[in-house]
Amino acid sequence: KQWYQRRVRGDFSEIKSGEFTEISTGAQFFPLWSQHWVRVFVPQSLLSAYNNVHLAWDVDGAESLVCDSNGCPIQGLSCKRREIKLPDECGDLYIQVSCTGLFGAGKNGMINPPDESKRY
């Protein structure tokens, strides 16, 4: 299951203890420049059953950061890298989604004014 929470700022203990709302594939993140946190539960039985378990993550080009349950970064994800090999023991993962692209959020190009209607 994936869970969603919108947070602009806060330390990791606040984010982790916050209330999450269930989401599914196809959920959109907005507005532009906001930050969101997604909690992903990875069953240990899944990790034990297979040698290599990967998480595929694509949020329409938004930058994301995968953290472990202590808030330590594991891997950054973007339009250039959309997959991560999961550690052998990971429990909950937390993914920070920043509503901006790899090179900003310019409409039809990075040096244009931002596209305020963009959704990720």
C-alpha cells in the first residue's frame, strides 16, 4: 500500500508521526513547489522470498528522495532514474516528492516562467 501526506516543512519525526491518507497508482501531486511525503510499506516476506526486489517510481518527472524509516536518504529519483533496489530489510519507506522537475518548472522549457497548473 502507498500512503500520502502533504507537508511543506518539518523534521522527519513530525512527518513520520503525521496522519497519512491512502492513495493508489495515478495519484497526482500539486501545487507547484510543494512537497509531499509518501509512506510505502514493504512486507519482509516479499524481501525474503526474492533476491532482488525493486521499487519502480515515476511521478511524471518530479524529483523524489527515498528515505528509510529513520529518515536517512537511500536514493534520489527523477525522470532520469525511476527505480531503486530495495535493501534486504527496509520496513516502511518514506518518499519525499518535490513538485518541480529536474531543471525547474518552466512552461515548455526550463527558462520560461513556471507553469502554475502543472501536476505531477
